Amino acid sequence: MNQSPVNINHFSEITPEQSMISTLAKILSIGALVLLIFPIGTTPILAAEPLQQKAVLVTGASTGIGRNIAERLASEGYFVYAGARKHKDIEALSHIKNIQGVRLDVTIQDDIDAAVEIIKSGGRGLYGIVNNAGVVVMGILAETEESELDFVFDVNVYGPYRITKAFAPMIIESKGRISNISSMAGIASPQAYGVYSMSKHAVEAFSGSLSLEMATVGVHVSVIEPGPYNSNAVASSCKRRSEQGYDPADSLFKDLADELAVACDDQIDNLYPEPDAVADAVLHALFSDEPQSRYLAITDQRYAEVMMRDVLKQLVELNTGHAFGYSRDELIMMLDEAL
């Protein structure tokens, strides 16, 4: 069939008024189509990508504070890689929605390397680290074996260092967050907890330097100082002392040794509340738009007073005995500026 030749002058013959009418007609047609598909009162979703579930690694998640944190994050919809050492704990954690138990002893580099590969293969990336794994050793410093320092520092200090170093590339890639679990004992230094307190002071220093360094690559670091909570920490320490054959009757510090014996006999771990406030602090530190650098996670006004008085005492001591101290008014002015 023959077709009539196209008149190329036809397009140039359309007037501006005709062009405007044609354009308006097209707009009205598209608008009508949109109203048919999305009635008034509904919101069209155009090619929206599903939100990726943010993943967090929690070390020492089998019991106590770590378990509470893992369960809380999972209940809020985040995916948790929960580190534990015992097979039964790993299985129990993996039966909780949004949690995958991972074998992870923070003192064993092979465990850490394997955990890195597991999390990489998970395909979720890694947004957060909660360096929670820790141990407690009670005892009088002058009567504590050096091996006890090695035991505590290997977990409480080298552990966060090892974990942070291993997972730093993933955290930096996601511009994520790191939360280090310290303690009130990382600020004050109570008697009979000297070794533990030394380790937590180290965590404070680690967190301070790490925060400055990670800030340069868009990662926020927080340190959380829990007060006393229901856990197995003291019970485990007492068991360890007993297995080592410690006898308070042989101590040069009889009063302190007797106090320690009473603490073990009374099982004081169970006298305290569940660590929900610590999980609250971690949740805020990891996902708030305005995370704090430091969280004092306590449930009793007395602990707040102890901390404030200890910090103020250190401030006063640092401000005296040299030629560059500040007056009371100047110190108050600094406090006002900080607040």
C-alpha cells in the first residue's frame, strides 16, 4: 500500500497557542492517570529501595549485660551478631529472632578472624560494635598474682583493641558506631577491685583516643559506664579465687579480706537490677542522631553522687599545688561553659 509523503512543513505550521493547548492536555492526562492509580489521601511509592537492616556485633553476649544488650537490639529490629564462647550459648542466642550466635573468644585471634569472615559473608555489612566482653577479678593488690593482671587485661583491654582493629574496615565503610562498655570503676578506683579498675581505666583511655581518631573518618565512639547490675561477674570472680586456694586467714589485710569473703558468701550479683539501663544507653549511642561521648548507666542516685564527688575531688587536686590554678569563680565559669 502506498503512503502519502509526510509534509515536513506540518510541524512548523503549528501555532504557539496550539502547542500550549497540546502540552496542557498531556499534563491533564498524566494527572488523571496518577489519580486513578493513587487516589487522594494515599502516597505513591516510586521504586523505593528496601531499608537495609543494620547489623551490630556484641561481644560477651552469653549472659548478663551483653545478653541484655543483644536481646534489646534484636527486639528493636536490628540484626545482632552475638559473640559467645560456649556452643550451648551460641545455639541459644541463634534461636532468638534477629540474632546469630557467633563463636567469639576475644582473646583468640583465630576466633576473631573467623567472625570477620562470617559477618562479611552475611551480606549486611556491619554498622556497630559493642565491646562488652569482660571479666572481674577481686582481690587486694599487694596480694594479687601477676597472672591475674594478664588474665583481666587480655579480655578487658586487649579484647576491645583486637575486635576494633579487626572490624575497623567494615565500620569505617558504613560510617558506623562503636560503644565500649567500661564501668564506674573506670572513673573511680574502689578498694579490692584494683585490677579490674586498672583495666577499665585503660578502656576509658582507649575510648578517648579512639574517638578522636575515628571521628576523622566519620565513625562515632561512645564509652558507657555501668553501675552494679545483676550478673555473674562477682560469682565468677569468687569461684576463681576459691579454685586458686585463696585463704583470707593468711591475708595481711584482715579487714579487707573478711569483707571480700562476705561479698562472696552473700552472692551480691543478685542484689542488683537487670541491666536494662545499659541497653538503653547502647541503643542511644548506636542509633541516636545526637549520640553522647559518655553514658553513666546507673539506677540509683547514690552512684551518681559518688561519681560526681570523685570527679570533683580529682579536679580540685589537679587545680592545687602549682602556680597555674584557677579561682573558684573561674572554675564555675568553666563548668557553666561545659554545661
